[in-house]
Amino acid sequence: DLRAAAESARWRVPGTAAALACREERLDRLSARLPADALAAPLDGIGCVIVPDPDGPGRRSEIERAVEGARTRPHAALGSTGPVGTLGTSWSLARATLRAIEAGAIDGTDLVRADDALTQLLLFENGGLVERIAARRLAALDALTPKARRRMEETALAYVQQQGNAAAMARTLAVHAQTARYRLARLRELLGDALDDPNARFELELALRARL
């Protein structure tokens, strides 16, 4: 395990570190390409690497080159950086991010940093709760045809992201401004006051991001 590997390597405890997760069968190849002070071992059926000082000078490039050279996809997920005492949190983030990548919830080809994908990770890890929110907030769209429902979902997401600005919505949706205004009017018929309530808009955006 990691403790045994650290003792064997006489690993010097760094000021900061981060955990990196990869498929267990890729661990040896990946760890051989990482900096010499990285500590690698299988953990819970996943490849785990502790990377000292990942934000230090030149370290990011070293890690990215190592992952790119591993020729596996998805390559690896890097957890948050912090004192060694927070490595448990870093590992949890790295492991969850790897699961999300493999499930297609997060786009990733080479190195994915958990801190760059926290919103997607939140939606993925809490999919059941988000779907309950979607079922409540988007119920008015269920009677539409699949094509019309998709169009209204895209319009609703553009609405909350562009704060109801029809011109900005038109650009986001790549449609004529008049089309955007027509869609907005239809959306108001379906969702009503929810579009003007801050809490409802927040829940709408969570639900729509998960669905779209």
C-alpha cells in the first residue's frame, strides 16, 4: 500500500501534495513517467499516485507530459493540492473525477484536474438529487415532443445563463433574435413565474446542465 511504499522509498514528506487517479492496469507505465519523488501504489482497485508539490515550478508540465505519454484514455485525474494531511480529500476528488470521466460526465482525454471540473463533478455525484429537481422544475415540458422539449430546454438554459437577454440568447442559440423572442414567450407560457424567481432559476440551471 502507499504507507509501505513510502517507507520503502524513504519518502520525504513534502509541504504540499495532490493525489492522482488512473486505471490500475496503467499505473506502472504512468508512474514510470512521473517525477522520481512521486509515490505510486494500487488503492481500492484504482491506480493512486501521490505527487509532491504539483504546483511548483515546472511540475505541471512534468505531470502533463507523463500522462500524455501513457497513451491511455482517459489518462488520469488529479485531485486538489494541499498539505499532506488533506490527501484523503484530494484522493476522493481524483477518484470521483476519474469515475465521472469514464462515465462520460466529464470530457477528458489527458490530464483532468478535479478543481477545473467541480460543477460537472457535483452534478455527476448527486445525479439522483438533480434528477428530482429536474422532475419538479421541468415537468411542464414533459408533454412536448422530444424535439420540442429539447428546444425548450436549450432555450431555458440560455435564458438563465444570459439573464433573459433575448439578443444574447439568440447568439447563444445561433438563431434569429425574433426566433429567440418567440421561444422565450413560449417558455414563459410553460414555466411561468419560475423564470423570475432566483431560487427556481438556480434549480433550473442545475437540472438543465445535467440534462443537456
